[in-house]
Amino acid sequence: MLEQLLIFTRGGLILWTCKELGNALKGSPIDTLIRSCLLEERSADSSYHYEAPGAAYTLKWTFNNDLGLIFVVVYQKILHLLYVDDLLSMVKKEFSEIYDPKRTNYYDFDDVFRQLRNEVEARAEELKKSKQVGRAPPVALGKKQGGASIVRSDGKQNGNSSSKDGGESESAKEHKENGNPNGHQKGVKKNVVVNNNKENRDSGAFDVNKLLKLRSKGAKKQESVAPPKAEPKKKATKKNRVWDDSPPETKLDFADPVDERGIEDMEVVTENHGESMMDKEEVFSSDSESEEEEEDEVAGKDPKIDEKKKGWFSSMFQSIAGKTNLEMSDLEPALKALKDRLLTKNVAEEIAEKLCESVAASLVGKKLASFTRVSSTVQAAMEDALVRILTPKRSIDVLRDVHAAKEQGRPYVITFVGVNGVGKSTNLAKIAYWLQQHNISVMMAACDTFRSGAVEQLRTHARRLQIPIFEKGYEKDPAVVAKEAIQEASRNGSDVVLVDTAGRMQDNEPLMRALSKLISLNNPDLVLFVGEALVGNDAVDQLSKFNQKLADLSNSPSSRVIDGIVLTKFDCIDDKVGAALSMVYISGAPVMFVGCGQSYTDLKKINVKTIVKTLLK
């Protein structure tokens, strides 16, 4: 049963809803669809599943790109309605014929919709009945040597090999010779596994006594043929090399002692590292191409081929005359060239394909304007899509959020997560230095109690930046260490707590469970995923599994996922900036910080327009 059907414009104006359905939807499935699919360029998906407390819906939609209309149908997720696609296409066709941009009320469409729904429901019922009538009668499997036999409902048996004159099959004769005239084997249970091995069929059940005899014989043979034991060789011990006359130390250099609270009594090192690049508007340059070559590449043409003139002339003629409606065949060459270009910029293949499908869905049926080429239309649509994806959907002003938390009398907590070796600790220190420049007191929490040397590495950054650090050593519960660090920050008046966690692969469930516990127990204000700009297709797997594990392994009812992304090693990729697009698309989280060097000042903001320009060049 349908829950709701809506028709609205791309500007958000609702033109018509079905009054007969008129069911009150739980939650906000339409708003979620617009935010999660339509604005995120996932409109090429076939359906969207929405779940809310006490409700689960499936939403399907279609577009009329020429008129700018969106048709959405909502029904219960548990139902599998076969006529929804036909109903949407019929409603789209009928409503498009009566649509007038000056009208806002379409009460007369109720009767049309009622008739369309009755037609598709009756057609679905007829199809269902025809499938039931056309089904073959149930059959039972019989036993046949060398192949499968079927026992029909009338008691006769069909085998794989039968005589041409309608005589009995070899299987039936064999059963009769064994004393069973009906062709069935007596005393056989229903659930019998038929084995094609003749020895197993003839011997019946497996004899355990034979197995024991074989084992005993094998053991006797091994005892008789057992080789003499060789004397174990003594391991050669390596002597310690003496470099100088000083006596060797009795133990390694372990961590410096700390007091009971975990705050290190460190030396103050006065060092000026310069001004952070975070507050500067950075423009990422890329090698520019001429406009003529760019258009030819997007159109999928080779400048060395003589047919270029012919394609240019036909394209220009089409742009001058205008085309009634764009079709998929018109868009495929330009979309293929765009997909190849995105792949060369290190965009994940899955993301590039979905983006092209979404752009095609937004252009099919749209009228091409005069003096406009198909390639330029496709590129403009792709540019708009990329800008919408990379533009943050919420405020990412960390400084404002820190001051808001300070007014509430609590520290602002940022947790850094990510895979191994991406630079979490280094970029944590860069963010700490940037916050210091804005007169914000920062404290580090060494919650990487798994990797050897992690506490010492963070302590080195803290010593250079003159920042207090909270640590409890190794082999401790990181969730408890983070909780105590936040409590300590509340006592000493720190504004921000930066929580460093251990690097972990997305498939390591024990470490992912520990990370989920840390986030659930401490409820940080911001969860930042630190990822490399060098990663390609693996970005999709990392982000999706991190979000999935954090949601599935969380003990709290409101599970937390990744809030933002820190993109590291951005200075090593030249114009291969596709990882930023892949990460944002798969997670929906914005890129908040970009690491582009080894010093504390090498932290930048992402420039959306420049990234889009680089992706499309």
C-alpha cells in the first residue's frame, strides 16, 4: 500500500499530493531524500531506504528535467510493490501534459491519479495470477543410478534415459529387479543425500571399526619406520658489540616519570614556528589547458583525426538549431570523457561512475539551449554537482564552536581517528598550534596506548609547542584515559582537548570496537577522520567501513559517525586531488583541514572552486 505520492519543483514548491493516501509519515523521509540523495548527486540510485523510530519507508522518484519537476512515491519498506515504477512513469506523463508554470493547484489531478492507480494495480494482479497458473506442479526427487529421476504426481517416473518406444527406463527395471515393482526404495527417509559414488551406495553407512583398524595399522608402520632422533643443535649466541669503554646500560630508555595525575613536568622550550597557513586563502594551482583542447577532450574527440571537422560542424549546427530533448546517446561520449578525466585525477572508480550517472539523470529529457554544445552542457552540470558535493552542508567554524563550549564551562573535545601511518599525531599538533595562535588553551590526550612510541611522539610535540599532555602509559583502556583527560581539562581550565587514538585498519574489529567505546563513552564534540590524499579507491572502503563500524558497534542509542575529514600529504599529489571528492561523497563529511607539509604552519583550508577546476582540467 502506498503511503504518499508528491509532485514538487526543483525549487521546493509542492504542486500536488494525493489526498486519498494522506497518511501521516513518521519522521521526515522527503527532507532526508532531498538532503542525502538529490543534493548529494545520488539521484541516479533506483531507491532510497529511510528508517525512523517506528517506521521504515522505501522512496522512489523520477524527474522531468525539461519542466524541472520531481515525482516521489513513499511506501512501507516491508512491502515489495511491483507496480511503483509503472505508476511513476504514468503519473509523470499525465501530469507533464497538464503542467502550467503559472498554476499552483492541481485538484483535478486526483481523478486521473485514481484511474492510473487502479490500472497498474489490476495489471499487477493479472501478472501475479498468470505467474501462479503457469507454475509447474510440485515434483519429488527419486533415486536413480548415474543421474537424477523425477517422480511425477501421477506415480510414474521420468528418468534421464528412456526408451524410444515408450518402454520402461533402465532405472525402473533395476528397481523391479531388486524387488520393488513401484520403482521406489523401501525404508528410505525423506532427507537423503544422493551420492554418485557407487562404492558408498553399495556399502551403506560408514564403518567406524574399519577406520580404527586403519589408524592402528598406520601407527604401527610409523613406529617401525621411525627415524632415529637427531640431537638438537645448540643455538649460536651473538656476543654484544662494545663500542666504547663505558659500561652498558641495564635497561632501555623508558618514558619519563609522570605524577599521579598524568601531567608531565616538562621543560619549556621557547620556539617561534611562524604563522599558520590555516587563516590564509590558499589557491591550489594546476597546469592549465587551452579552452579549445579542453572542449575537444570532453567531447571525446582526437585532434589528429580528420573527422574532427565533421564532428565540430554537426555539433555547431545542433547548437545553433537547438535540440528538442537530450537523450542518453547524446550524453554518453561526453560523460565517458569526463569519467576518464576524473579517474586520472585519482577519483575512486565507483564514485566517478555514480557521478556520471547522476549527471545523466539530471540532463536526460532536458532541452538543449541554442548556441550550446552538448559537451559544455555536460561539463557545466558536472561542475555544479561537484561544487554541491564539496561545499559543507553545515557550519565548520571550529573557533566559534570552541568559544560556545567555553561559555558553557566545558572543554571542547576533538577526537582524531584513521588508519595506520596517515599522520594523525602530526596533524593533531598542527591543529593545536593553529588554536594556540587564536589564544585558545589546548591540552593533548595520549590515548594511543597500543603503538610503541606513540606517547613519546606526542610528548615531543607537546614539549615543542609548550602544551600540557595527559598520559597514562601503555596497555591502558583508551576510553578511560580520554575520560580522565577531559576531567583534568575541566579542572585546569583548558579550552580544547585533542584526543590522539591508535591507527587501525577498518577491518580490525577489536580495535574498531575499542574506538567505538571511546567515542560512545566520552561523546566528543568533533570526530575527525585523518586520511591521505594519496589514497585512491581505498578511500571508499576506509570511510564507509569506519562509519559502519562506529554505528554498529556503538552501545549508545544515538551512534556517532565521522564529522569531518583531515586530508594529509596534500603537497605530494600535484593535481591528483580526487581523494577529497571520494571521501566527501562516501561519508557526507566536509574536508575541514588540509595538511601540506612537515612544519606546524603547514595547515590549510580547502578551496572548493579550485578543487573543482582542477578535477575538470
